[in-house]
Amino acid sequence: MSLNIDYPNPVLSIDGDDYNEDCTFDVSFKEEEIVVDEDNIIIPAVCDLQCNGLSDLIKQGKAVIVVLISSSASFYRRAFEFDSAELTKEIKVPKFDVRKNIDFCGYILAKEDMKSFRCDGDFNDLYFKNMSFPVRKADVLAQGQLRTIPIDDSELEKPISSIFSIQRNTHSDAEIESNFDVDEKIVVYLSERLNQLYYDIKDFNNGALHRYLNGIIAYPVLIEGIAKMCDHYRNGSEYSEKRWFKTIDHKLKALGVNLEEEHENHSYTELADKLLGGIAYDGLLSVKNTIDEETNGGEYINTGGVD
Amino acid sequence: MYLGFFTEDAYDRLLDAVEENKDKYLEPDNWVSTYFAKGVEWCGISSQEVNKFDPWLSGSKDKSEDDCINAIRLHEAFKITPLQATNKYMWAYMCHIDDDCRKYMRYRWSDSKPEQRYFVPGEGMGLYYFNGLSRLWWWAHLTYDPDSKDHYTLTRILFENQMLGKDILDTLNRTNFKRMKGILLAIQEFKGMVGPNEGITDYFRECKKELNHYAAISIFDYLDFEDIKKITLETLIKVRDQAKKE
């Protein structure tokens, strides 16, 4: 729902000046009042309209307050209409029809075609003195603020390893590189030989060296991810909507670290180690245990030397 | 049967190895079930029970002819929610593992890239256009009319011309049933007016631009399907008249 549109008629909005300063419109809700029952997500919406012209049109049945709900991840988009006499409405969104996020935005729409739409005393006279406009049914007359409600946080509860996607590097010669932009996960590209080695070790002995692998591959990439998050909190970025960002943020909060407020106070390395459950120690321990098993099995041959 | 799903890791691994496994996608054997090493967790079974998908394999040279029948069959067999139908791990699992789904996939998509048809590349389009099974389900679901005697009347219109169908689904029309219904009924009526020998894809592409302009300053989702049908039909006629003059 783009907010930067040049409408062919005056539209009352927070950022616009088509109307006088004392005219305002928005439809809002309190997040703590949202209820989820067996079938629906119930959002108690409240309209705040200060504009005599538009209020009169609504009372006359020529305009209507509508909330547009959309969830692009599941191809869902519906307009919920307020009764003409009401400024509140319980919006029931079927919870199995939506995924990830719900976008919520209030509008006032023309309920019928109008040849000469005008709000005397409300339009900004600098632009629209004495002017009237033809509008069609469903044309936008006022637009509220766009709000996004996250609805599915189950992914945030998955293990931290779920935010990584290990893929073979087919586009460069790098042995290992990371990409934080391409997907909801952090993609770690491994060269052909490293990729093969990764999966051989991963499957070895029912995953006995899994922690060691995380230490080699996930740990440094996670440190880089935390650095990007701190940079976001300093300077802003597009990352905050990514699943990897939200998961790391969520899990750090569970560890008592609010990165938004404390991003200057922590070592990225230490935070990554904590997120991976003490990976530095565990990773080396898993190798030691494997070596000990091999040694005790009489198969160990001392071939190593000092670097 | 119960719907299964790949683990995220198994999905990534199979996708990563699709080039080296590409010949296996043409084989009838269930090779994936022995692909992963013992002890590796690669799949799960959900508690969602569905009926078996019985694909129609007519043997026609034009394999897309069967898509409409199979979309309806799959939608009728898999009574799942839209939320469940957005799960790419489930669709990829069914494409790879279920015997009937695999048979259909080999029949329909043997000359396509497995990474596009057996997996779900990207959100959105990956579900309604690329994956071999989910595209059928979503085309049927987005056009399912509970108020019509034949619930799949609109589905049949959408499948009549799949290029046109993709043009329709590539817009926000796919997100609102009233919009889909209005547009599809307008197309059906327009085809009746121009006759079977005149293509309408180009007219609809021009019409789509005008509808997009209209929808940019209006909330189309507020309109009834009859309003949308009227707007669409009038625009198609206007576009055709203009094209005839040139």
C-alpha cells in the first residue's frame, strides 16, 4: 500500500496538506488489545476523524470508512467497512488465511460516484479554493497511517542454526562468503570442495561433529550478522524485516541483551558465542571427544607437527 | 494420508545438489528416501490429513491441457488452509516423495529445471507459478467460488489461456476473490463478443495497465465483483476499439 501517490482529488492524510491543519484522520488499534481466538485474529479498530466535510459525507451515505488488511505472503487482501454511524469496529481476520505480517491501513472512500466532491472550509484554499472534483466509487478521500502487525513468531523460536542456509558457491572463487541480502536467511556460500567436506563431516557418526562445524561456519558469520545489526541500530538499514535479524534480536532479548539500546556495550564475538550456546568451548570439545574415541580404539597414529 | 515436509536443512541440501541429481528426477524410484545418511533428520510428517492426489495423465502432446483437471483434483484432495499452502517444505516434499505426486511431476515437468518445479523459488511467484504442485493448488484456490453451483467455473476460465492466466495472477487481483471473479467474468464475456478466432491476450495487457492506474487511486477491494466486471469489460472494449483504429 504505497503512501506516496498523486491523487487526482484532495486526500486527507497525515503527511499531506490538501486539507486545513485542523483536519485529521486515522484508524488505529492498540496491539495489546488484539485477540487471537480459535479461528480469527480480532483487531479492535478505532477511527479518529476531525473533518466536518468528510463526516457529513459519511452520515449522508456518500462516503465510508474502510480498513484494508493485507498479507502478501498468503495472497490475502480484504476491505473491512465501518457502519456509517460507528467509529469503532472489530476486524476479524481468519488466522489461517494470513502469514508472517498483516498490513493495516484506514481509508475514507467514496461510496458512490460524485460529480462535484468538495469539503467547504476543509480543503486547503491555497490549492483548491472553490474547486470541486469528480470522484468514482472506491476513490480515496482520506488515508491513515500504514501499520504492520507481525503475526507469526514461531520461526523466531527455532534454533539459531535455522537462520543459516548453506549453499554451494557457483558465482565466485571464494572459499566461503556470506550474503545477508538475498533471502530471509543468511546464505553462506561454500566452494565445491568445502561444501562436500561440510556435509561429509555433518553426517559423520550421527552428527558427532555438528557443534564443531557450527564453530567453523556459523560462528564467524553470526559475528558478522551481529555487526550488521548494530550498524542498523546506528544508521538504519533494510535488514530489520529479515527473518535472521528478527530471530537474532529475539534470542538476544531472551538472553537479557537489548541490542537496540545496548549495541555499543557488547563484544560481537561474545554475543555470537552465547547465541550458539557456548560454541567456542563445545566445538573444540566435540573434536577432542572424537579424537579420544579414535585414540581409545587404537586407530590413532600421531602424524601432526607444529605450525 | 498425512502431509509430509522436508526439514529446512534437507530442502537446502537437495536444492544445492540439484545439478548433480538432475537425472534422478527422471527416474521412477524414490531416490530421496535413501539420499540422506542414516541418523540425519530430513523430513517430518504433519498431523494434516489429506486425500491422495489422483493425477489425470491424458498423454496429450500439449501437457498443459491437463492442468485444469489436475488443479481441481489436487484442490479437492488437499483440503488445507492458505497458511498451510504457503509451506514450501511441504510442497517440495510432496513433489519428491509421494508416489502419485512424483508420477505427475515426471509426466508434466520432465523437460523443466527441477530447481524451479520441484522446489519453490522465491516467495509469491514460486508458489503460484513455478512449483509443479502448488501452482495447481493456488490457481484452483484463488478462483474457487463457493457461491457458484460449479465451484470451479472461474478456474476453468483462468486455465483456458495460461499466459493470460499468469497475467491476471501477476497483479494484486490474485489477493482478492471479488477482483478475480470480476475480471474473469469480464474476460469470458469479452471472448463471447469477439469470437474464438481473435486473441485477447494483448488487449488484456493494455487493459491491465489501465486497471492498475485505476487501482492506484482507488481501493478496488471495496468494489463488488459486478463493479469490477463492468470496469474491466468497458476497458477491454475501449482498448480493442483503439487497437482497431490504429
